[in-house]
Amino acid sequence: MKLVFYADGNTEVGDRLLQKIQDQVSASVVQAYRSFDDFQQGLVGRGWKPNAAILLASNTTELKRIITLGKLLTDTRVLLVLPDRRKETVAAGHRLRPRYISYADDGFEDVVAVVKQILKRLPTHEA
């Protein structure tokens, strides 16, 4: 597996982002998690690290929950989608040391482009 995707299962924004990614990237490359508990168990229980994680925080509470998993995402390319552009939200998001930050009100073409670039840069045996 190469990419993990996390967004709360009840968000239209999460559905839209996942669909855009799946339209451009092979389904076998993306492991989607739509609940926080499943995402956490996926990171802890598998014993491997994904090449990249696309994380959508639907609100600041969700962002704080995601931040608690920061140590599990060390050495993982994090693409973070924040719920708003407030200074406090952006500062909190940087605690995950993301490679890229986008926002929930964007069209996500930028996120898909970054995902494609990450996959291109992986060694052939990993892609």
C-alpha cells in the first residue's frame, strides 16, 4: 500500500476529495479510512508506514485528534486539508509537519497533483 486517506465518514467534502483521488490514482494504491478509530488501528496494527497520508480535518476538534497520531506519521509524507484558514488552525496543522497544506473550500486539484507527484517519485518497486 502506498497512500492512506482519512476523512470522517460523514462529510461531503471527504467524499468529494476521495473521489477525486480515486479518479486519478489506482484504487489498489489508496487505503481509505472513514473513522478515526479505524485510521488509528490501521497505523498502529499494520507495522508499516504509508508512503503518504492524505488527512482531511473536518473541524478543529478533528484536527486535534489527528495531531495525537503525529508520532505514527513520522517519515510519512502528510498532505493536510484544513477546515479553515485561521492562523490558529494553520499553526496547529503544522504540528504534523505536512509536506502540503490545502483547505476544505478548495477544489482539491492541487492535492491530487501533489499525490501524483509523490507516486512518480517512489522507486519502481514501491509504486
